[in-house]
Amino acid sequence: MPDHKSLVMKQQNKAGIVQKTSPPQSLTQILKVVSSKIELLESQILRDVQTDIPLLNNVAEHILSSGGKRLRPALVLLGAEMFGGIDERVMQAAQVIEYLHTATLLHDDVVDGAETRRARQSACRVWGNEVSVLSGDYLLAMAFHRLTKLRYPEVLELMSETTTRMARGELLQLTRSYKTANEDDYFEIIINKTACLFATAIKTGALLAGASRKIC
């Protein structure tokens, strides 16, 4: 004989009441729906950055294989999953997002004079500022070249706007000091420097999977 809880759930289902589920308790749970795609993406990110320039390959492998949660490409995949699902274009866009992010890390470490990045020596400490900056430039250029191949003007426009905002955030940070910056300054910097790429990642996945610009 069904218990009281089962009877209540059955009645709610008949009435069209949606059952509430417990929210994910960890990042691993959130990413579980795209975990297999993230594993595939990891190998593609390292494979597709290879060139005929050994120095560039060494720099790219040094920073791309140094860890990181791949949150930004994961958001591209999650954005797509909310609509039409993940296809080859979505996977390409996820790679682009990671290359863009990596380019900014190479540049940031030069600007900040960083000694380490993800528990390793920063690229600028290993190979010098010139190599680090030029490698970042290459990744940035390659990312936009791959974007053009998607033939999706809205995504290209969104990514162009985002990289402009990220550069603006870096410049704003250079012109502000901890002593003079207020809360508004702080939020303007972190929104442009960091948050906008997270937002663009999930928007890109959604757009490529069929979401309308109005929704995004």
C-alpha cells in the first residue's frame, strides 16, 4: 500500500505541480551534466594550440597544462545545454573562450610582475616579458580567427565587445589605487576585468544552441 508521501506526490503530479529538487551542493555536481564534454575539450585545447614554432608551443603548453578549473568553457557548454544542446560549434566556442582567458593571463602576469601562476613559475619569469606578451597576442589572434569560422556575427560581436571591456578593466585598475578607489570603482573594475567574460561564456553557448538575443 502506498505511503502518505507517495500519494501526495502522485496527486501533485496529476495537478501539474513541479517537484522541487535540491540544489547542487558542489561545483562537481553542477558540471556533471557536461563532464564528458569537458574531458574531450581538455585534449582539444592542448592539441589545437600546437604550431610550427617550438617556443610558442612550450609557452602555451606551460600555462594551459598548469591546471585551472576550465570554468569559462564549462559555462559555454552549460549555456548550450539549456537550449539546443552541445554541437561542434559550441565546442569550438568553448576553446575560444579558454584561449582568450589564457591570453589575458599571460598579459596580466607581465603587467603585475607575477612570479608564479597556478603554483608554477609564470611564463614571463621563464621566457621573459617579450615572449609572454607575444604568445598572449598569438592566442588572442587565433581565438578571433576561430571565431570568424563559426560564421555567427552575434557571437563575434559579443566577444569583441567583451575583450574591449576586459582591456578597459585592466586600464582602470592601473589608474586606481587602493587608497583612492571607492566601492563603485571596485565593481566597475571587476565587472569589466573578470565578470563580463563569465557572462559572455554562457551567452555564447546559449546563442549557438538556438537562444534568441532577447533571452540572452
